[in-house]
Amino acid sequence: MPLVWVIVHFIAAGLLAALVNHLGLRAWRRAEAAHWTERARLLWPVRYTAGINLFMLPGFLVALHVSWDLQPTPELIAEGVAGLLGSLLGCYPMEREIFPGYNFAGWSRQVVAGGGLRFGGLLAFFAALIFMPARVGWGVALVAAGYLIFHGLIQWGLFRQLLRLARMLKPAGPRLQEIVADGAARMGVRVRSTWELGGMTANALALPVTRELIFTERLLAICNDEEVAAICTHELAHLTESKAVLAGRLLRSFSFFPLIFVNPAVQYWGLPGLLVLYAAMLLILAATRRLPQAMEKRADAAAVREQTNEGVYARALEKLYQANQTPAVSGRNKHAAHPHLYDRMTAAGVTPDYPRPARPRKLTGAGWALVFGWAALLVASWALAIVFALRGANPDGP
């Protein structure tokens, strides 16, 4: 029976995610003739909704199951994971519609590569959260040590090495090697290695801990050598950051570490223990919240300073945002890692040939419906739990 419920959660989450995404794309479809910035603005809430649905839909289904059975079981973790995978699979039709060149194999590689490079540390977090004992002892120390070791290995290139073994990542070709070598020599930067990553996303990123650069094949396809060199300068600038900045980045990557102790904290101190751990996480995030954007602005300034012709860097940035259909003014808060494209272009000395776009909405209508549905279900579950607790305390009552 538990296996049946796991399958049900997988299918239900996938169908719900696909339906919500399909409904959310209606405005984007109708704006086919609009400027790319407007289409990207309309697409943002669909993508944002899809992102939070990866966790909200599995949670919604698990909460629904619990409120129905009124008896939480260990299998709920497997059902939640199945729901997460189903929600992820439900995003494929949306991505295929946005990027018609996608096939399932390419999309799968993109999910594994992109998600792993960005969120690999979450694997260690969830594993530690699940296996952390409730009572303090050697088990707590071993799980904490395992988390620190695995997270450290990810920072030092473990997942990048796995991508290479899976042939998702390959060494840079002669064109990119020459561009990186020229930029590194000009800026006096040591680069350990440079890689090319497949997929439909146009992007580049630096790995300051291991001093490596990654460029996607899509970026190399849509940008000329001068534009690639400008983007490369931005990434090289990240490799010139101080050791204090690198320490801040590492500290930020460990922001979830306090939360792995939820089980023993709640066991010994109850809700106050949980609040202390949560406060520790918020303290780490608050102490480092300005760091990512400050370093992006610094890297942008380096790219503008080193560009071969005026406007090259701004033009390259716009190409990437347009290819990825990312809004010129995003819906993120002011402390997001990257400033708005419109502001980055203006800071680079180029005024876009279109007015500043409006900020996109946060969620689609279907997304808000799920949020309120989740909240209503949660309130109903609490109400039922209180009712059953009262009946248990007073079995002869009305």
C-alpha cells in the first residue's frame, strides 16, 4: 500500500504542476508579438510559481494525505520525495514550450547540471535533516561531520567532477581557451580550468573556491568573440576577490547548517530550540546578504573597464537575458545576487532603447490559488487535530 501512495503522489504532483504551468503561460502566449522584455516580464511569475511548486505541491499533497488519514507515517518522506520528482517532471512541458529546441534528454541534463551546481548543498542538508538523531550523542556528531565534509567536497568541485564523469561537462574548446587565456593574462588571474556545459541556458559562472570557469554552449553560440571576452572578464573578476570575500561566500553557503539540529533541539528545548536555530540561520544570511550583489557590481565594473569597445559588455548581457527570457527588471528583492539588467546596462554606460519595464508579478493566479489552498488545508488540519485532542481528553463530552 505505501508504494501505491508514492506512485499516487508522483502522478498527482506532476499533473498539478503541468496544469498550473500551462494555465500560467496564457498571458505569455498572447504576447507573442510584444517586445522581448514584456514577454520575459509575463514569464517571470510562471517560472517563480513553478519553482515554489517544486516544494509547495508535494507539501500540499502530504498535508492532504495526513488530514485524510489523521495518522502521519514514516512513508510520508518517500511520498514527499515522489511529489518533488513529479512536480519537477511537470515542468518539462512548460520548458519545452518556452525553448522549442529542448528534448527530454537535454532538459534532464540541464536540470541535473544546473540544479546540482546551484543547489547541491541542499542534498547534504536534507540528508542530515533526515538522519539526525533526536538525542545528543555520537550520532549527532557523525551526522554533523558528514554534512560538513560532503558540503565541503561540493564546494571543492565534487559535483563538477560528477558532471564531467556523466559527460555533461567537457573541457573548453580552442576558441574559449584562447579567450580565457587572453583575459587571464591581461588581468593577471590564475585559472585552474575552463569548462563548457550543454543545455539551452546562456550563462557563465565562476567557481572561486576551485578557481574554475564554466560557460554554457548556448552562450558561446549566440555571442561573438568580443562579447564572450567581455563576459569572461566579469567571471575572471570573481577570481580576484579577497580571501575575506571568499570566507563570506563560504559562510553564506553554510547558512542552513544550524537547521540540521532541529531534531535534538526540539527534543530537548521544544519550540524555543527551533527558534534559536532559525535565528542563527537568519543571522548568517543577514551578515552576508549584501555580499553577492556587491561582488556582481564589482565584476560588472571590471568588465566595463576592460571591454575592447564601448557598449560591448552591455550588449552581451542583454543577449543573455533575452536568450534566457529573463526580465530586464526582475521580481526579486533589492538584495538579490544580480542587479536588474536595466540598471546593469545603465551602469555600463548604455541606455536601453526601450523604457524601463514594470516589475513583474510574483505569482500567477493559479499559484496564488495553491498558496491559499495550502493555507486553508493547514488551518483545517490544525483544527481537526485540536478537535480530536479535545475528544481524547474528554471522551464522554458532546
